[in-house]
Amino acid sequence: MKFNLSTIKKFGYDLLPVAVGVFLALVLNNAQQVWKESSFQEQLLNTVFEENEANKKSITDLLEKQKRTIDTLNHYAKNEEYTVFDLIQKVNGLSTPNLANYGATYLLINNQSLVDVELLLKLAELDSQLKVFQLASDQIVDQLYEDLYNTDQKSKRRISLMLSDIKNYENNIITLGDEFNALYKK
């Protein structure tokens, strides 16, 4: 079978639109993939932003009550007429905020490559502080079960100090959340 130059040219001209079509399809598919990743990243970062705002509100709504609880425990620390339970009841119970961290956890575990390094570092710092907060909250619950009906100064001071630590973690969470949100909106 002989191929002459005109046959090759005709074949090339017929193949050119197909090659251009395949190339355009690849370019469009790549652009669509980049857009999807960018959109997904934006949704995740916006979720973290909204969680930070919700966490801040949840914390600030309880700060005054937590301060009253600490002050009450300290005020009645030497008074052995009151148990820790009595003092907690005096301030209408013990409260800690419910904090969300789903967006940050997801980003840190699954999609680190999608996020700017500076945002990722702030996110890791915030995630770490939220985990410390959760650990401290769990520890105070455990300690409360031990000290609930104690009237001694040591028990009251211990719970007061643990609540103060939790309050400090909450303030750090607010600060780190605000720093992340400022970086994100920049």
C-alpha cells in the first residue's frame, strides 16, 4: 500500500480537529478540576471561619458565669458549711461552651495541600488549643465527681484553679480564632 503526500496531508487535516478537540477537552477538564478544588477549599475555610465565630459567641456568653463560679468558689473556700456542690448550685450549675472544630480537623487531616501555609499553621495552633480545652474540660468533670460533696478549702481551690485554666484556654481559642479569621479574610 502506497502513501503519497496528498494522502498524508488529507489524513493530517482530518486528524487536526480531533487533536484540537481532545486538547481543548483536557484544558477545560483541568480548569474545571482547579475550580472545584478552589471552591471546595473556600467552603472549608469558610466553615472554619463560621465555627470560630460560633465558638467565640459560645465562649463569651459563658465567661461571666464562669467568673462568678470561680469567685464563689474562692469566696466560700474557707467556709466548711458549703460543699462544692452547694456552691455550684449557688451559681446555677457549671457550664463550659460547646465548641466546634470540624472544618479545621478535616482540613488538617485530609486537605493540607489546599491551604496556604500561614493559614495551616494558625489552624494547627487553634486545633491544638481546642484539644487542650477538651482535655481540661474532661479533667474538671472527673475532679468534680471526686470533690462534689467535699467542704474543704483544698477541693474548692482545686476546682477554682481548673476553671481558671479553662477560662484561659477559652480566651486563647478566641484569640487564635480571631487571628485565623483575620488571615483568611485578608
